[in-house]
Amino acid sequence: MYPPLNIMNRLYFDYNATTPIAQEAWAAVEEATHIAYANPSSVHQNGVAAACVLRTARKSIAECFRVHEDEVLFTSGGTESINTVFHSIRKCLPEKKEIITTAIEHSSVLKVCRDLERDGYKIHYIGVNSKGAIDLHSLESALNPRTAVVSVMHANNETGVLFPVAEISSITKKFGVLLHVDAVQSAGKIRFSMDDLGADYVSLSAHKLYGPKGIGALWIRKKAPFYPLLLGGSQEKGRRAGTENVAGAAGFGAAVRIMDRQIEADVDRLTYLRNFFEKEICRRIPGVVIHGDESLRIPNTSNLGFDSVDGELLVTALDHAGISVSMGSACMSGAHQPSHVLTAMGLGESTGRSAVRVSFGRQTTLAEVEVLINQLEKCVIQMRGFHAGLPLSKVQEGVL
Ligand code: PLP
């Protein structure tokens, strides 16, 4: 039934790829699966019970982000939410054929933009500086009467760098242009309300915040242009056809309630662990750079580059040592290309290829971080030894 892998004793530092489901969220999924199994569109009592579970989940999300529950649309995850926004724009504003985004967005935005380019859209990809910060002047100069939407991420999935979304919102408002924020990586990691972002659309995903996979949400500001991506039944007030994922929504709602309760404590703990990790790594290993460290970041993410070390080999070496980290975006793994995020930050190909992403989460302990530091030091020393052509015996002694 399960792959024959023993993952129980491994150390997991890839929370930006996905998080383990919280116990309370899993209990909500189980309960809804067994008890609220009916179709929420059915008029009988079983259906009403399922609709009630769905409503409670929607209410939890609305309360946490300080919006009206009618503005929360359940989707299958971040990717669908993002695709829904661009589809709405395409359908509702056909005369506006320009879109502004950034060079470091997630592939779910960039691939849609490439597709729109093939359909004649002009896409402005705003650059970032070496710290991962967006060039707001370029963004403002790209705005014009043909701009349909500005789409930016809140936190970058590879570096954790935060964009100043409120500032971007004041620019888009000045020009009367719609704003979509991909908050998939920031939701659950820092507290914000939809008003803080000042957007018209915000994409969220449950599995990044200790909820189940296969469920997400799109917040749509009242009166913002909207056209459904999925056509069929009249679920979600006609905005997304298909029988709702009631159990997934229940788990999402529970995960958001936990987050609402403990996000400040999580932020404090993760900031401490991340800072300890980065300080120790820089103290113990020469030739380390932390990408985006001078910018405002979400508290759980470190993106590090090591001189003369191939990031992919380092990820593999750590994997053999029982430690899971990643090279960047999980969606880009296997692409064998330097990260588009680090490339946009102006890092050369070899620096880009040397990067690994470490992302901490609720279950991460200080003792685990210490093991990670020791193993990283060992692997980096060994890999540099091989790189320098030292004989195996010297490499094993850990000679730099
Ligand atoms: N946006 C960002 C910034 C992400 O990191 C991800 C997933 O990694 C997505 C969108 C896509 O979310 P999902 O996996 O829920 O489709």
C-alpha cells in the first residue's frame, strides 16, 4: 500500500514544499469523511449536515483573514486559485491585453503568463535586485490603460523574501488596476488580513499551512471581475462547478483555526531556529552566502549557497544522511536548470546551482537543527575535498 521506504526517523526541512497535516486538521477530515459524507447540495438532512461543515470551514477562513465568507471560494489548491484569476481576467476584460507580474513568481503564474503570451498578451516581468526586492519604479512605469491585472507573490517560495504588497496595492489603486496576490507561501507563516494586502484576489493553499492536500481557496473582493474556470453545477454560488471537497474544506478550516491561535508563537520559535541555523552555518563553514538575508523574509526559510558545491549533489548527500531539504521549488525539481529566482537576483549560474533551500516548520526542534548543521558541515567539507581533487583518505578526514 505504501512505498517500502522507512521515513519515520528522517529529519524533514522542506516545509515550503508541503507541511504535515496537523492532528486536529486530520481529525476534522476524518470526521467529515465519515459523518458529513453527503453531497452538500442535497436538500435532505445528510446534505444539510455536509453543507454545514463546509460553511463552518469557510467561516473560519473568513474570520482569520478578516473578510466576508461570501468572498471565499474553495478550490483544489494554489494552482487552481491562480489559474482562476487569470481566466477571469481573460474573460471579463478581453480588451485589456497587458499583464504585470514579476520574474520570480511560482510556475503556476509564470506558465499561465507564457500561455497568455502565445495568445497575444504582453506580459511585463518586473525584475528584482540581488536581495530579491522588487523594483517598484519599473512596476509603476509598466502600468498603462491596457493593463488588466498586476499579479505578485507575497512571499517567495525559494528565498522566503516578502514583497511589499501594501505598497504595490497603493500603486495599482492609483491606476485603477486589479491586483492578485499569491499568498500561498505567506499564509500560515506570518499574520495578515486581506485588508493588509489591499488586493482584489488572494490565492491560498491548505497544504502549506498544515491542512490537507487538494484544497485551497481564492479570496475574491466583492465586485471584482470573476468568471468560473470550471463550468457545470451551481456549487460555490455558481463560481466553481463540481461537488465540493467537504472533508478537505473541514481540514483546511481546522488548520486555519490552529494557525489563528498560535501563529505568533510559531513565528517567534521559527525566527529563533532560522537565525540560530544561519549564524552557526556561517560561523562553521567558510564560503556561505544566504540569499535574501538582508530583506524582510518569512521566518522559516533559508536559501543558502556554498562555494564549490553543487546544490543538487548536496541535497542528495543529505538525503542519504536521512535529511530532507530541497534545491528550491519542489515543482522545479528535476528541471536541472538554475533557479529562475536566483538567476533573476543576478546570481551567476554556478552560484545559482550551489543553492539549497532549508525550510523549518512546527515540528522542527533545536536538536534537529543541530543535526542538520553537523551534517551540512560534513557534506560540504567532503564535497569541497572532492571538488579540489583531494584523495579519498583526505576527504574522509574532512580536510578543507
Ligand atoms: N504559489 C506558490 C508561491 C507556491 O509555493 C506554490 C506551491 O509550491 C503554489 C503557488 C501552488 O500551490 P499548490 O501546490 O497548492 O497548487
